[in-house]
Amino acid sequence: MSDPRSRHPIVAWLSKHLAEGDRLLQVPIDAGGIDAVASRLQQPVVENSRRSSDGRSVDWRLTGIAGAFGPDVLPFFVECAAGRQWRCGFRPPRHRVSAGGVAWVELGSDETRVRAQVADESMPLTLARGRPGVLAIGLRLDGREVELRI
């Protein structure tokens, strides 16, 4: 829970986008060459890290954050620099199903802005009218595709 009196811009952004309840807001894209993406977007690369109490760590780099926290809620880019095996947490996930990854993502946003941000036509993105941000996700679970509409 955030302090509603906070003047931090991210708190204000989250409060606005979560006013109607919890939902998935963002789509991080594995950049596979984040410096080139940052150069194309003319945005900085931000470095981050997280350490566990037993010394394990994960280091990652982000870019595209200006679009991510803007009115269009555009996807942002991430590149794991070290500790990739811990990027989803320091404990292994306990799936009851075989998780096969993301099949597609449906975004509500301006198509021109999304395509300019992502610039990779092979990304499985569908654009629809509606509120900005993630509207639905197709997940591969137990060899089938499951739609999660948010």
C-alpha cells in the first residue's frame, strides 16, 4: 500500500491506474541488446539490482521507462545482466501446471505509439481500443493456451 499523501510521480501514476482495482499494468520486453534500444528511443539505461539475505543477486538494466509511466502505458525493456536464474525470485516457483510462457499480449493504446516504442513486428502484440495498458494475456499452460483478461 502506498501513502496517498506521497508526492512521488510513480505513486500518483499507480494511484490513477489502480483506482478501479488491482490489475496488470505493464509488459516488460527482454531487450536482447538494451543499449541499442535505449539509443533508438533516446532514453537512458537504468541499472538495478536485488540481493537475497544469503548473497544471491540479480542485476538488470531497464530502458523505455518514460513511455511506461506515460499516458499510453507503453511496454518497457529489460535486460538481465547477472543472476538471470533468480530474475523471478529467489525461491523456485511452484507451478501446478507446466508453464510455457506468454503467447501474446493485448494492449489498449495508440498503435502508432506502441509500434514506435516496440519496433519489432515479430512481437505477439495485439492492439485494441480501451484503457491504456495491458487488457489481456495469452499464457501457454500444460500445452494449451489460456486467456487471462484483466
